[in-house]
Amino acid sequence: MTLAISISPKAQERLARKAKDEGVDLPTLVSKIVEAKAASLPDDSHEKDPTIALLRKWREEDATDDPEELAKR
């Protein structure tokens, strides 16, 4: 996928300097940074699974902070 973004001149300077230090061109560096950040984001794909949603709902319904109930569990 190709994206066009606008960044400040100062950010562009810092990124260009970092790219040079790493021996890559600016688009490659920015792509690596974005890919790394995207990989650290939560994966919401399981949220669409109705089974997972039902299990999560049951867990929330059964949640308690009662010490006796917690000890039983």
C-alpha cells in the first residue's frame, strides 16, 4: 500500500538523519517505523468472532471481587 503523509520539516530532518545512519532511504525507514508500530497495536480480529464475544460476556457477568467467591474459584 502506498500512503501520502505530511510531516513537519523538523520531523523530516530527524527521519532523514536516522535513515542515513541506518543506510536506508527515507521511505524505507518510515515504512519500517510504521510497520513496527502497527505490529504492536492490538489485533481486533477476534472481536468479530461471536464465540469469543460470548465467552467474554460470560466472563464479565461472572466477575466478582467477593473474597469468599474468589477463594472458592
